[in-house]
Amino acid sequence: MNQVLDQLGELLLGSVPTIIFLLITVAAYRVLVYRPLVRTLEERHRLTEGAFEQAKADIAAADERTEEYEQRLREARIAIFKAQEQQREAALKARYAAAAEARTAAEGRLRQYRTDLEREAEIARGELQQRAEQTAGDIIKAVLSPASAQAGAS
């Protein structure tokens, strides 16, 4: 057993430089490769996350501007509809005013025509009355003339 322990001791003693070399290699790896790699990956992650966050902020700002634009567009449409409605109402009022004016003028002309017609009817009645009296007078003369001519002849 002693011999096994001696061989193990020699192996351990022979492996000390390898262990030291391995520890130096691990330390050098950590200093030269691992730490810069971790820093680079952290920087990349930070930049990626930063870009991602910036993209989210840009998307949110674009959504906000889009909503604002849509709101202004709705307001403009409402204003246009209100203006059109006011124009329609003004046109209807003008149409009603023109119709009322035409109706008033027509009623005035109708009254004038009725007055003129009544005047002409009165004149025609007077002329008719005069002609009737004249005709009656002529008929009476005609009836009485032959009778008076016969009475004078007898």
C-alpha cells in the first residue's frame, strides 16, 4: 500500500505543473475571452433591448399621432356635414321665401283680376240693361206702330 501511495504522490507531484498550467489557462481564458465576451453580449443585449424599447416608443407615438389624425378627420367631416346642412336649410328657406313671395304676388294678381272682372261684369250688365230697355222700347214701338198705323188708316 505504501508503494501505491508513493506512486500516487509522484503522480500528484508530476501533475502539479499541469494543474498550474491549467489554472493559468483558465485565468487567462476568463480575463482574455470570457469577460470581454460577457461585456460584448451585455452591450449587445442592452443595445437590442434599447432598440426594442425605442421601437415600442416609436410605435406608441405613431399610434398616438394616428389617433389624433383620425380625431381631426372626424371633426372635419362633422364640420363639413354641418356646413352642408346649413346650406340645405338656407336653400330651403330661400325656396320657401320664393314660394311665399310668388303666392303673395299670385293672390294680388288674382284679386286684381277679380276686381277687373267684376267691373267688366257690371259694365256688361249696364250695357245689357240698356240694350234690353232699348230692345223693349223698339219692340213696343214695333208693336204699337202697326197698331197706330192701322188705327190711323181706319
